[in-house]
Amino acid sequence: MAPQFVDFNADGHNDIFAATFDGSPWVALGGKDGFQQPQHVKDKNGERVMLSQYWDYESKKWTHKDHTGGVDPKAHCISAYAFDWDADGDLDLVMGGRDGYLWLQLNEGSAKEPKFSGTSQRILCGEKALDAGDKITSPRLVDFDGDGLSDLVVGTFGDSYGEAKGGSIKWYRNTGKKGAPAFAPAQVLIDASDKSAKEPTRPDGGLYFDLADLNGDGLLDLIVGGYSMWTADGSNKGRAAVARKPYVWVYHQKSKTDASK
């Protein structure tokens, strides 16, 4: 889920915003008495925000309804982040697809009364669609290198159960300008694991993360939750006998372009 604490409706209270595997973002509005029950975020037409594939709670089955303008009728949102993409003073939606693409849905209303467009467009890396691969878990927009522009940092699932490669964390540097982000090719912060360890040494699958300056040196560090996966002989075979446990890891950034455990 990778929840985000953000003032979603500009009322002075932090809300909890997140997407779930049902295909849509949710928000639990906050107030002086705590948080309300989570509700689906709606677009300007009163429909729940989605990409295409979603879980229909009434029919109790997976359903398709294209909200990508015909680009991908099977796109499935599994993560979301609220961010003022176009610098107009209100929050837009960045959504991570299960296939590795990132999508943008703009707010055509205001900070206090969001009216999301109902149609999402793929976020680009250069002239091509940004594809983080490995099943996106969580996008974050932060000024990772301290140049005043918000960059994209993306975590991925990878294969959290089988023999295929694990998840990763990638940084896409913002080379555009405020209100018009543009992204350079990915720089890998945590590479995808081959799961050949004999003991738990790193996050291998399902990499959820957040960023904070944990040691007060002015650089953002990575806090990573994920499964460590290993076998007794380090063979990366026989996954039925694999050891698999969740851990939280910290990677300290040494410079504005590097992070290490």
C-alpha cells in the first residue's frame, strides 16, 4: 500500500492516501477527532479513479473499464502518490501500474475541491513511456539530489515467491522544470536480486520504501521493507524450500547521487 500522509483536501489536516491491489486509490480524511473511514477517490464524473482493471465490489469479480484513453485497456493500478505535478497549487495523482508503467491523472479542480480528469496518461522518460519493470510497488516524488526539483524514486516487487529476479529501487532524475517534470534514464539505487544468498542479506522481493534524512547529514536515506529470500546452499533453486522472511533495511546516502547500506 505504501501509505502517504498528505493534506488531500487542503483543510489543514493530514489525511491518509494510498492505493491498494483493488485497482484504485483510497483516502481516509483526517480531522481534529481522527481519521474517517477510507473511501475511494472519485473523478470529476463521480466514478472511482482507476486505470482499467479493478475489483468490482458489487459483482465481486475483476472488471475492465478503460480510463487510459485506449492506451492500455488492461492497466492495473496498485500504488499511488499525491503530488502537485503541474505546480498549479492542487494535488494530482501519480499511479503505479502492475506492469511497471507510471501514470498521471491531473486535478482539474482546486486544492479544496479536487476534480480529477478521469483519464490517465503515461509518464515519460525521455520520449518513451517510463517503465520501471518488475511490478511497481511505490512511486515517490522527492528532491533526491538536492537540486530543487522533485525526482521520481520507484520501488518494485520483482518475483516475491519464485526463482525469477527480485525487486529493485530506481531513481529517475528530474531534468525538467517546476510544473513540467522530465526524467532522465533510471539510476539503480538497489539492484534486482538473483536470490542466491545463503542467509538474509538484503531485501529480495516486494520492495516498499520511503525516504528520510535519518542521520541528519542533509541527504535522504532509504528505508526499505521487503522479503529476504535465501537457500541453504545459495543455489537459487528449489524455491519450495526457500527461507523467506520480511525485514526492514536502511541504506544511507553517501552523496547526492549514491546510496549504500
